[in-house]
Amino acid sequence: MKFVDEVVISIEAGKGGNGCLSFRREKYIAKGGPDGGDGGDGGSVWLEADTNLNTLIDYRYQRQYRAEHGQAGMGRNCTGAKGEDLVLKVPVGTTVIDEDTKEVLCDLAEAGQREKVAQGGFHGLGNTRFKSSVNRAPRQTTKGSVGESRNLKLELKVLADVGLLGLPNAGKSTFIRAVSAAKPKVANYPFTTLVPNLGVVSIERDRSFVVADIPGLIEGAAEGAGLGIRFLKHLARTRLLLHLVDMAPWDGVAPADSAKSIIAELEKFSPALAEQERWLVLNKLDLVPEDEREARCREVVEALDWQGPVFEVSAISQQGTMQVCQAVMEYIEQRQLMEQDDVELAEQEQQRKDRLAQEARERIEQLRDQHRAKRRQGTDDDDDWDDFDDDDYDVEVEYVP
């Protein structure tokens, strides 16, 4: 299955049916009078969040959608049939944006949520509507109105509570394999992860959270380098970020320098994302000699001047991973309770998410404009940046029994 997280489609609601101009003509009935019926309303266009979908691939190849027109009115005061509504199913977590005005129309964040995005045209009136004591044979009718039409941009942002950050080969995919049933590809070379992977971490019965693994970031990602910049928007809905640091890097780069480069890219991409709650996870400690582990970990913490929680783990051997998951679960539950009790805090959290989503959208659009300008000038060597969604990649969501 292809993973497509952004598409632009055109929708058009149905036109209302025209009113009918008709007079009653029956044997033995003189001057039967007007009997033209009204037309039917045009069908509207709705978007519905469906839990069975996890990609926008269906809208990659068919871009235009039209609802059914209303039927015209008929004689004998028969009203035309109403046009059938068009319901387009999208994955949960889809944001709908008017491509022309850039207005965010709705955010389908709950299963079964349905929103109207184009109103169908209203019916026309038949000549029966215009009869009166002084106008007994009216010949006036009205036409049905045209339905709304829009160009919509659909953006899919995965619904996850926790997001994983780090350089390529930092062990993010190994970590998600260790704590959930998800099985993303793992290999000993960079950029193994090409699309976001979701895993459901079950602490105990009725206590679980969703973790998202996005492609690794590299230096210069905020300017479009690498793959991770395209998927940072998927972290807009998360409550917590886990910053994984490779303590035994294959390229010999100091772990502290690698961590600093990720933080710098976050600040360039979205200040709101950089301000989000972030925990430090020092990974691959099984590859570090025991007598050097404490010193290396302390060196990273001091170099970053880190004040938040720090965890020392080995994802491949699952050493320390359960402690991280339990701490994350407690943090999420505590945060949820605080937002339930404090309406102002919940509003602030929603405003932060909206600001993060807007900053991500503007940054990605800015990068696209820059690449298009370079392509027109013939100076852009990255021909695949705009067409990344056309490639075949898999995205999976697996649940622990």
C-alpha cells in the first residue's frame, strides 16, 4: 500500500433542480390552474473519518468529485427528487484546508466524525408557488441554485501520543519494535525508515498509548535535506517527544553533537515543536563498555545542559525500555487529568497544536516553493522532492493483543 499523507482534490456539490412550468389539463376540468412542482435540492459533499483507512492513496488518482444534481420539478405538483449526498471517507487525523483561501475548514480527529464541506444547491420553485388571486395563471418559475465548489487540501497527521526523534540509525525503529507489536524495517544503514510507523504500547489492560516513528533527521533538514522534514508535521498531535541519541555512532560523531544538531533543526522548522515536552533517551548502551557508560551519558547531559528526564536504554535487548514506557504512560495520564480539570490549560494545549500545525504547513510550503523555483532555473538536483508521495512505501499500524 502506498503511504500518501497530502493530496489536493476538487469537489462540487450538486445543482438544485429547476422549478416546473405546468398547467393542469384534464378532460371536463376547465381552467385547471398551475400545477408545476418544485425541483429537488442538490446533494452536498461530506467528509467522514474512517478508522479502516490509514492513507489518502484513494485521492491520489481521482481528484474530482461531484455530488448528484437535484431533479427538476414536474407537472401535477410533483417535486423533483433530491440529489444524493456524496460522502468521502478519509483516515482519522485528516485536516481539511481550503486550497484557495488557506482556511482550515475542519479537523477530523475522531472516528465517525462527519463534516459538510460543500453545500448542495437549493431547489427552484414551480409556477404553483406564484399563483394568487390576481395571478391565476402564473408563468414564473425559478432555477435551482448552483452547488458550492471548492479545491480542498487534505493533510493526514497520524494520531499518536508520543513521537520519536533522532538521527538516522539512532535506533528509533528498533525501539518501537521493542515496546510494541509494530515491525518496521530495521537495517544497518541510514534512512531505513521512509514513512511514519505507528505502534500501540500496552502497559497493562486498558492502559496504552500510541508511539510514532518518523524518518530520521539530518543536519540541514529544515532546508529540505533528507526525508524527516516531510514528516515532522505528524508530530503536531503528540503530547511528548522522545529524543533518541545513539551512544555508539557508526560515523564516530560525538553523541552530544548529534543531539545538538537535532535540536537546532527543530528550532528552525517550528519553534512550537521545539518548545514541546521532550525527554532524552540514550540508546545503544550495550555497545558501550561498562566502565565508560556513566561518563559518556554524563558528557551528553552536560553538553546539552539538559534539565528534563533522561533514560539510559538498549532497545535491541529491551534493557530499560519498559521503564521509559511506564514513565510515558504516567505522564500522559497525568496530563489528561490536568486538562480535564483545567479548561484554560486544555485551550492552551490546543492552541499550541494549532500553531505547530500552521508553522509546519508554512515551512513545508516554503520549501516546496524554493525547490520549484530552483527547478525552473535548472539548478535543483533533487527531482523527487515534490513527487515523494508517488513512490511505493508501506505504513502499518499493529495492535498488541
